[in-house]
Amino acid sequence: MIRLADGLIKLISMSEKFWRRMWRAGAGYGLIGWLGIASPLIGAAVPPAEKLLPPETLFVLSAPDWTRLMATLRQAPQARLWNDPAMKPFRTRLESKWTEEVVRPLERDLGIRFADYRALLQGQLTLAILPEDWLTKAGGDGAPGLVLLLDVRDQGELLAKNLATLRQRLAAAGKPIRTEKIRDVEFAVVHLTTNDIPATVRRLLPQKQEVHELGANPAGKPSATQLVLGQQGSLLILSTTTAAAEKVVARLSGAGSPTLAESAEFEAGRQALFRESPLFGWLNAKQLLELAVQSFGAGQNTAAPSPIPRPNLDKLMTITGLGGLKSLAFDYRDAGAGPLLGLFLNAPEATRNGLLKLLAVEAKDAAPPAFIPADVLKFARYRIAGQQVIATLEAALNELSPGTFNFLLKNANEAVRLDEPDYDLRKNIFENLGDDVITFQKPPQGKALADLEAAPTVVLIASPNADKLAASLKGLFIVALPQGGSPQVREYLGRKIYTVKLSGVVGGDAANALHYVANGGYVAFSSQAAALEDYLRSTDNQGLALRATAGFAAATEAVGGMGTGWLSYEDQRGTMRLTIDALTHAVAATNRSEFDAVFASLIPFAPPEAELKEWVDLSLLPDFNQIAKYYGFTVATGQASASGITFRYFVPTPAELRPPTSP
């Protein structure tokens, strides 16, 4: 969850200049220029997205005011980093490659100039998905409807002029366009196939191997779709069906049709998160999951049935708890001292079950204990009852395979009782679990990417009797490890450190081991013995603690405080220093296999990978000390309420970037 939030923050906080270039060369301007047609202008204010879309909308992503969003993004530390003079060599190469290999070829393919459309990004920009005839159309050919809305505000005449010119170009190129009126608004309907995708775009897309399934259409036949494009007032309407376009036009003209704003699920997300947000998204999870279950049940090719048994999706929905999830909402905003990303799971307490229920932690103190030092790279604390976790996992396993959980427990008890007649795994372990889980990561010793991935990490599980819990864990290992591992025990600083070999685990080797020790009301686990020893030494250390870090307390208040039951922290400056140093070291090495492997994992499709490695020249990155001021730390919280579960992720603006305070 935290990695996802960090990735989203970095993605949407890139510089305005770079993202404007990408937009001008991408689907937005490309489709406008490719398919354009205009209708007479109607000078009326454009309603917000939720009042233009029907209540059955599956998904919406909206920037209510593009200009405001760009102003917000420009203040983000990541955007300011991108425009720093020290980044110019790296930035110039990447942007020049983008222009030379994407923008200009795409302009030639489409016969347009993206600069002609630069002024159109003004007001609302919304992308929505409607169910339309998905699963209801005969032959299984139905599909969701896609809608793109762009309010150009006072640039309506420019939009009309450009679209009319482009329509003439399309007609001259022999592309058939049908004109259709929807509630007195003129739309262009263009039928397209995959062969119509510009060569430049096709080169960047993943290349799929053609497969001819039994009972399917002949391979090689291009798939067809249609795009419906029109302009009403300052609003550009692009959709994949006339029905979807009609729904927007009806609400735009005030026909009195129900809107998404009247949906209780949408309102729950709006109230929880995105009132006045410059960017928000909402997903009708309940309806989407129901459609997915129907699609899965009806999608098997009867002419070539799969030999693999199909899973019971209804059972999986119960186990995961997704059946109780109504909707999902997220937003991005400037919290006044840095970017804030929010995520709300509309899962009411009354219907919350399965694994989803484990995200609803108790509202208890989640502050870093005094023994967590200030030099940690990452820290997280979850106040969740261990017995609740066990009960949930037991129910899930029994749902999948009734009786399996008790069978495993019985085998473990019988094996341990050969030496300890009174041993009972439920009493010794499950009933001895507390309500606190802590993880923290220290900086690695080396600078290679592999060292960074294997940074020393310790996991602490609270227990009312930690010594008994540690001594009893061998019962679990009898079940979990094929060789029925018996832990080895050694003394260190008066504490017993247990070590169990993991060589029997799939993919493991003789060097793999798990070490654990009882100390201070917790059982601490780590894959590195040195990390546990360091932990035992540091518990008596009176050095600077994480909770005393400058700005930490104020930052946590921005995400709900330290009493939410779920708190995490990352030293972004430390992790980015290590990451950049490791990547630049790897790219400079004679053997680049490690760097190439990491790069390939970030770009999971082959065609552009080789080219992008030429675009992203890490040797042009500045010394990290030149850009360190753009990185500080991040904090995140999770909090449960009767209406749902909310996560907040905050990136405080580093002190070096804040305006000076008045004396």
C-alpha cells in the first residue's frame, strides 16, 4: 500500500512542462486532432463530473480545474526537483528523446501540430468508464463505454476552428466520418480498427503474439471500435459509444436524469476525501466486481474448455472480503506543507469481513517506541490483535478446504508432544499473541542494488509472554517447513536467539535462515542474525529516537496523528540516496546485467525497453548532494471507522524548500 502511494505521488508530481509534453503527444491531443468535429458554441458553465455522469458509472478520474492542478503540482518537491538546473543534462536528454522519437513522428503520422492544441487544457478534465452493454450484448461482444470530457473554457472558438480543420484533413485522407445528432448536438462517429493506430504509438505498445483459438474469429482480423466526438459549448465530449455520449449531453442540457452525485457510494467517497481536491478518482467496486464475476462465469470457450478447474469466485469474494467493499476513492491535494494522497475503502463495518477486515486496525497508539532509532530507513507499526488475525486466516483456510487447519494443528501438536506432553499450539502461540506489530529497516552496509534489497529488517510481534511464545514457535515450523525444522539456540547478551533453517522452502538454500529472539514484550524476527544482535544492543541505547526527529510529530498530525493504529515512516532522503548511488554504480560497471534486470522489471514490455534505456541515461544524474534538499521523509496512516477504512500518505516539504519565516 505504501509503495503504491509513493509511486502515485512521484508520478503525478512530475513537472508541468514534462507532463504537458506527454499530453500533447498522447491520447488527449492525438484523439482530438485525429477525430475532430465541432458543434455550435453554447456559453454555459460546465457542471462537475459527478453531475455529468450517470449513477451506474464504474470509474471516474477527474481534475475539476486543470489550471489549479498544475499550480498544485508545481509546488510539489518532485516537480521542483525536475526543474532544478542540476537535473538539466538528464532532463534534456530524456525530453529530447521523447520529442525526437515520439512527438515529431506522431505529428507526422496524424498530420497535426500539437502546439495548436496547447491552449485547450484549461478547465475540467475527466475520464470515465460506463458499463453500457458489457455482458448483455448477444454473442458476448459487449464492452464498457469510455468517456473523456475536456472543458476548454474560453477557448471554445479555438477548439471549433482546429477541429473543423482536422475534419477536412481526415476527409482528404479518405477516412469516412458519419455525422449524427444527439439531442441536437452534432457528433462525429468514426469507425476504427487496430490498423488505424499510428505507427509511432503501435511501436511503443506491448507486442502480443497472435493466437487462433478454437471457435474464435480468424486470427489477424483487426478488431474494430468506434469513437464518438462532439463539442457542446466549451466542453469536448469523446466516447466509444453514442449511448455514453447521449448520457452526458442529457445531463449537460438539464434533462433531469439521475446523476453520479446522487449515488450514496460516490457521496461517501466525496465526504471522506475529495471535497475541493484538484484531482480525485472513484471506483464502483461493488458493481465492477459483480460484472467481473459474471464475465468470468460466462467467458469460457466451450469449443476448447480449459483443463484447469476454474476457481469459485463467490467463495474467493467471501474469503478476501471484497464482497463487502462498495466503492473505492482516492485524491491528491496540497496539504499546505506538502503533497497528500488519500485512499478510502467504502467498506462499512456491518458488512466488513474476510481478509479485508484485517485492514481495520484498532485506534490505538502507533507512535515509534523509544528504542526505534532516528537513523532507520523505514518504520511501520500496526495495532492489530494477533488472535483476530489467526481467526481470520483459519476461517479463510477452512472456507477453501474444510478441516485442513485443524488437521495441521493436530499434526504439529502430536510432533511436539513427543518431547513436551502438555504442548498446545493454540494456547502456547495463538492465545499468546498481542495486538502490536512493528517493522523497521536500517541502512545496508554495501552500495549495490542487491545490498539495498537486502537491507537489515526486523519484525516485532507483541506478546504478554514473549519468552514462552519464542520457545513455542517450533510447533509452527513443523507445519510450515518440509523438513520439520527444529530451531538451534544460542545465547547473546543474556537472551536466547533461535535460528531455523529455511533450506526446505521452495527457492531456498542452505544459507537462508530465520532468526528470532524474545525481548521487552516482543518476539523479534529477522533473516539476518546481525540485525537481531544490533536490535538487542539498541534497546538500551539512549541515542536520538525516531519520534524525536524534527518535523515528525507535525507531519503525523497532517495524516490523523499517532493514535490511528497504523503508522508508517520512510526516510526518503536516505532511501533515494542509496537507490541513486546503487543505480549509477550499476550502470557504470562493466557488467550491467544487474542494472538491466532492474530496468526490465520496471518496464514489462519489450519493444521500447531498449530505447528507453537510451533515453534514461543515469550517468547524467547529478551527485545526490546537489539534489538532496528535495527529499525529506514521508509518513502514512491507516484508520478505520464505521463507514470504511482511510489511508493517508503525506510528503512534507523539506525544510530547505520552505519559504523563510518572518522574524
